[in-house]
Amino acid sequence: MPALSTAPHDPKGDPPVLSIVLCSTVAVFVLIGICVARRNSPLMVIQESVHGRVRGAMSALGVGNEILQSIPVVRYGQVLLAEAGQGSEQTSDHTTTDAWKLRMPRSHDSLPRRQCRWKDDMQQTASHARGKKALKRFRLVYRPYRPMTYTGDAELGGTAHKNDDNNEKNSQPDDNKGQMVKDRGTYKYLNQFHLESSKFDDVAVYLSPTNSVPRRLVVQASGRVLANVNELRTGDWIRTNVRGNVPKVLSMAEWALTPFRQHGILAKINGSIRLLIVAIPLQMMLAIPGLNEWEDEEVKDTYTDYPGFHWNWPKYAVNPLDMAPGSEIQSNALLDVRRRAECPRKLVVKDGDRWVEMEVDGDKRIDLKYVFISYQWDRFKEEDKGQKKQIDRMAEVITERQGCSAYWRDERTAFQEDGDEKDYDIYTMCDVIRGSSCVAVMLKEDTAEERKGWGSRMWTLQEGLLAPRENILFCHEAVDGQLVSKPLHKVEMTSTVWARTDFNNRASEDATRLLAEHYSGLLTLSRLELLSVTIAALGGKRKTEKTKSDLAYAVMGMMRYRVNRNDGNTVFQNLARLSLGNDSDQLVERMLCLLPREQWEASEGGVKIKKPVFNTLTVADEYETHLHHITPLCQVVGVAYEDETVMLDNCRAIHIRWKDFPRATVQRDYGFKKLFAALFLAAGFWWLGFGVQMVIYYIPFWSDFISNVKVSLIAWLAAGFIFVGLLLSVASPFSVRRLFGGTVLKSSPSLVAFEGFMPREELEKMVFGNDTGRLTYAPSATPLMRDHRNKKERSGVEPEWIKDQNNSALPSLRQGHHIFTLVDMGELSVTIFTAERPPTVALLCGREGGMLRAVLCSWRFETDTLYKETVVRMPSRVYEAAAAKGWLKMSLKTQNEARRMRK
């Protein structure tokens, strides 16, 4: 044997050849594995790793469409056409979106020299958006399909600002929409600790509850969904298979015991063979620390927190201190529509034998009585002087008959030129109506069509309802020129003058009847009902859109507090301001909790469009509930810049996990069966271990030093120990099932979801490792369970289309909706719901009928906005286990609806 050298090794001598070879080999194999998984060439994989998955900003630069049209990209013999606004890739087998991950250039000057770079990025994008399989953190995933209508950043709303000092200094509060884009095309996000992180906009994201940064959303999906993923071609989220986190020892035990549930001798033989196979390995694994954790762990009391917080100022807030400095508009105090008009600024007054227009001053306000004249503008044309004289002649006669000396007619007494004066006269007209002696309607002819024509207008409905008397005078000139007036009661007018002309306005007709009874003193509507009914009644009438918020300004006249006109506001923003300004019993907060039915209305072009959310408040939602059934649990503190978007405070939020099921942490009942199971496992391991120890140590020792002892007897003794150990080890799967089973007393709360559905038994095995009936279907959580409830107890029944996996039995879904399954690990319940996108946050916004209303929302980090995807019902116990959050930005639209509305 040669002597070992004792000379020290010189580290600077021999190069680490072996290390270099090993590292190179590993790198080559990793590269080959990625190529096989992505079905790309090594050159393409290197290119993808260099460029990364980034989103394009061609539309933000304003020059992207022309450049994209001029760049044909050839990839493996396929031509990728970058069409304007679509960027669709035309291939032989797929048609996908290709312009949604392009890298943003640093400046406009670098556009020409970066065309080749964009070409490479488009090739890289095509490989990411084809629904192919790939490896993500050693897990097989399916890359998403981008919707064909996706056109980039503009769909998400807000203005993209470059992250430079000059832009930040020059930016105004109105321009700050919460979306900030950096120089390299990444978007900035500020978490609740005001720590900045950046990310490219490529696929669906969620806010990580671990480190409060945006992460790509990986959605686990059932086998049925993954089998048809190439046919669906919908959803911009990454999909993967459903994966549980069951202890290995329990999985082995259940694998061995499963055949015993089947009938037949072959099943029993199969089970016996499996018991012998897993007996020894199971005993050895139970001896390893970390694998024998069947004891109860500490159970959490709270759900996973959603670490959201919005840092940007709202457009309007309940408290002015919560608005951006300098954003309040100072209005003229004399023309402030928020103040009540004590009397009209101008009237037509009788002066002797003449009727003259007169400015009303303070001395004449006490004795002056006037009649409010109402008429339909399109029936009395402005250019016809004879018709104007007819209106004045009729107005003068009816004024004298009512014992008044003046009348108010908009064309003669209201300011006609655009400006603050005209706005003041229009938006304080409600005060003029209330202060009049009566309301007289001028008709051209005495026909039902004339009366209905007047009653079909939005502003004339306000004039009729606010009339100081219960009756309204309808006037017309007879053949002989005499004025004929006929009084009609407001309630009577709901079936004649205000009758609906089309079936779709049934809700408006019912609301008009309620308002007529309310303003006639026959019925008293609550503050909550008054605002919602007024919106429904006025929203169903014809109107000429002078501004985008005429409906809101008409509703404003019926309320106590009013707002100033802002042409940049939407109907929702103004109505939300009215609701927050008036004591409307938290109407907006209640509205968040509703799941409205789909209601459509015809637009001017004849195309059906979805009704605005405020126009559906008087109709029962999908759960057959109304606004007054809901008790709000959060507060709306502001209105955001985007349409139908508000700021929430004191709202409890829960994170929804999608990537996999966590280890179920439960507290079980400890009884004698569990004690005996633990003793069996300990005894089996002791007998088996002692027998092996005798074979290894004692038999050689005794055979060498004690010649008078019979070795055969010792061998038989060791074999007996081993046999008893093996016999007890065969029972180890039964003991493991008992140790991990038992009655569940408490479980750590957590919301976990996946796309698709699967039978309850299979799902419970995925979560807990075996099926003992722990999970139950929530009977009234979603409308899908309406016909699948137990008749004897308050529990759900598994739908037939889940048991049979039958396509023909699937329920009808809304267009673009997917079926998702939500598992509450704390309540041990299963909820099946539909939505356009997988929601990542549950907001507990209200309570109704002994259940919570949880608004399930998706999230976009560019604007830090939660989008309402659907509403489910949860048990009341969930509320105490969730953490309250402040200043969350939430849109009442779904994320896809927000994109479609911004095109």
C-alpha cells in the first residue's frame, strides 16, 4: 500500500478542471431540458433568457402600429403578422396574440435601431402565448392565451407616466391615475410599507401575501380543463394541475388500503400484496423526523391576509382632507347650485295690461306668486314665432285663472347661453318648481299621445313629481281659441301619462308609481329607497344628452344636497357623489354586495348594451335580494378617477390561494383508537428493530465467545422478533389512517381555489389524503346550488354534472365565464361559482340573511385596482377570522368589462 503524501495542496496550482466539467455538463443538460419542454431551439431559449418576458408599450408611444405593420417576422417558416391594434400571429395551427409582451424602448430616437430587437421579442412572445407546456419551478404548467381583443395598456385605464422628475413635477392631480411606467417598460407598484417593486405586464398577477409584491398567477386546474386547454384559448393566467400537500406516509397508507374498499377476492389479494410492499418502508419513514408528524399542530385563527393599500388620492372624497391638495374647485358663491334658490332669478310678470320679463329682487319676493309652465320642446318649435306666442298666451290665461301674477317659462326666464348662469338656472329649477303655486303643462292637442310624449321625457318627469300640488294642470286651446285645463292626479298619471311604452321599462314604471305615491303623501319612502327608486324612474325616460351625466343632474334635483357640474365626470361618479353627500343609508356600500342580473338596453345604433349598475338597483339580484336586505360592513370613502371605481375603508379582506392546496392543519379528537394506533406503530418498530439488532450484533458476538450456546436458538429468537415486527408492521397502514383521521375539532382557515370542478370524494383525498366526509357543499353560497340542496338538512348535494362529468348536463353560463371551485379550509366547505377570471381576493363587504356577502375580486398592479368578478355568500364566522384593511381601490366592473369599455 503506497504511503499517503503529507505535502500541502497548492490551490493556485492545478485548475479546477473537474468543477468546470461538472458545471458545464449540468448547464448543457438544463438547456436541453428547457428546449425539450418548450419545443424551441437552444438559440431561442438563450434569446428568451436574455430578453425576458416583458410587455410591449407600442400603443403608449404612439408609433407602434406603423412599425409593427412594417416588420414581418419569419419563425420556423411561419410569418408573424403584427397587425395594428391586434398583433395576431397567423400560423397553420394556432392564432394567438403576439404584441402584448414587447419591450419598451428607452426613447423615440432609438426606434430604428431597435426594430430588430422588437422582431426578436415578438418571436419570443409567440412562444409564450401559444398554450404550450413549460416548466415553472420544476412544475409542469400551461402557458396562457392572450385574448384576441387585447390591445395593451390602454385597456387597463389611466395614463402611463414616465418615471422621471420633470413629469412628476408637472403632473396634475387629475392625471394621477395610479399607473406609473418606468423607463424600461416595467410598472411600479408601492406596497403597504411604501416599498417600491417593478414588474412587466405580461400575464395575470396577484399580490403575494408573503412579501407584498406582484407575482404571476399560477392557477391549478382540474384534468378536464387541462385536457381542453388548447380548445379553450381563453384566459391570460398560467394553468397547472391540481396538487395537494398530503403527508407521504398517509399517501402510502391510503395506496395500500384502497383495494380493500372494492369487492371481490382479487381486490383483497391486491390489497394484501400492497400491505406487504409498504409495511417495512412505512415503518422506516415513520422513524425519520419530519415524516411522523401526526400529532396536532398549532391551528391558526385567521385567514391569510391580503396586504393591499392604495397610495394615490381619490378624485372625490367624503372628507376634503383626503383629496389631493389643490383639487377642490372654487365656485362662484352667488351661482353655487349646492345652495337652495329662494326664488327664481327672473319671471314673466303682469305689469298692467302687459306681460314683461322682470328680474326678481328682494322686495318683490314676499307677495309674488307664479305658475311653473312646462311643455315639450320638440312640439313647439323655437323658430316658429306663432307657436311661441301660443305658449305665452296659454301661460298668461292659466296664470290669471290660478290667481297669480307671474309665470316661469325656461325659454324666457332661464339663461340661454352656456356658462355658470345657465347651469345655475337649470340645476336650481327643482327649487323653482317647489316654490311655484302649481305646475301647468302646455299641450298642442288634447290627445293621449301628446300627454304621453310629455311624460316620456326625463326632465318633465321631475317637473311633474316635484309639483307642489297633488294635481297637475294639462292645458290646450280649443277650436274657438278658449283655454281648456284638466287636472290630473300624480298617481293617476302613472297609468296614462307616465305609462311605459316598451316592455323593457317595466322597472321604470314601477319606480315612477312609487315616486308618485311618495310625493303625493300616500307613501313614505326611506332614504335608501328614495335614491334608488329615483334613479330607476328617471333612467327609464328619454333624454337628450347635453353632458355625460344628465341623469345624475336630474336625480340631483330630487335630493337634499347637490353637487357642482363637471363635464369630465361620468354618471356613476356624480351619482356616487350624490349618495355620499346625501344620507342615503350607505347605498353605494350596499350596491357593492349585489350580484346584478344581466340587463340589456338598446343603444342608438340598435346594439344591445349592458345597463349601468345604478339602473339595476330596484331589481332583485341573482340571490333574490334587494338593497334594503343588506347591512354594509365597510365604508366607501371616495370616488376614483376611473369609472365605477370607489375607495373602500374598514373592509376585511382574505387572500385566495391558487397555486396548490397547503398542508391541512387540523385539531383532531384524541381517543383510545388513536392511542392504540400509536402503540401499534411504536411496538412494530421496536420489535423489528430489536430483531435486526440481534442479527447484526449479538449472534456474531455469541458465536465467537460463547461456544456452549447454540447459535441456532439465538437465530430463531432473532427471527421471532423480526416476524413479530413484520406482523405489526403490516398493520401500520391502518394505524396511520387512524392517526391522521378522527373527528376534526378545528381547522386552520384558508381559501384555496382551482379552475373547473371535481367530485367531492376526489377533492377531499386531494386535500386530506383520504375521504371521511369532512368536506360538504355550501348549500346557499352561489346561485349554482339553487337546485342542489338537501331537503332534510341545511347542506348541499353534489350536482349530477360533477358526478357524471357529463358535458350535456353542465349549467348554462354567462358569456366568457368559467367554472371555479373555492374550498374553505376553515369551514370545510366547497363553493362552486362562475366568473370571467380567477379572483385572488375576497372582500367581506356586507351581511344579508344570516350570511356574509363576499365580493371576489381580481387584481391589476398597474393601477392597484381590485375588479369585482362575482359575489358569493359565506358563513358569519368567517368575518372574525379576517383582517380589516384600509384604503382599497375597487372597481364595480369585472376586469374584462373595464377593458372592453375603454376601447
